[in-house]
Amino acid sequence: MMTVIRYVKFVIKLLLFIILLPFFLLWAYVRYRIFKFALIKAMKKANMPKNYAKKLAREMSISSFLNRK
């Protein structure tokens, strides 16, 4: 009986993961875009030329976004 309950729980969790994964990825993408936009805006406010700011923002990796506090 316990094995059946564990199997059902596993299947439900797996289905929830499959259903929620696209929404999580979309949320993460939007957050990353907001981060890059704010970074470029701050660099322009600090009198950095717009093309340099965009170039520097392109070089930022996803790990720098994830390591923010």
C-alpha cells in the first residue's frame, strides 16, 4: 500500500514539474531581461556611452545574475 502511495505522489510531483516548468523558465527570462535593462540604465546614468553599456551587458553571464544578493 505504501509503495502505491509513493508512486502516486511521485507521478503527481512529476506532472506538476512538467506543467510549471515553462512558467518558471518564462519568469526567469523576464527577470534576466529586467536585470540587463537596469544594468544598462545605471551605466548610462553613470555617463557611460550607450553602445559600450550594451556591449558590457551582453558580456554579463547568467551566473552573475544568479549570484546577486
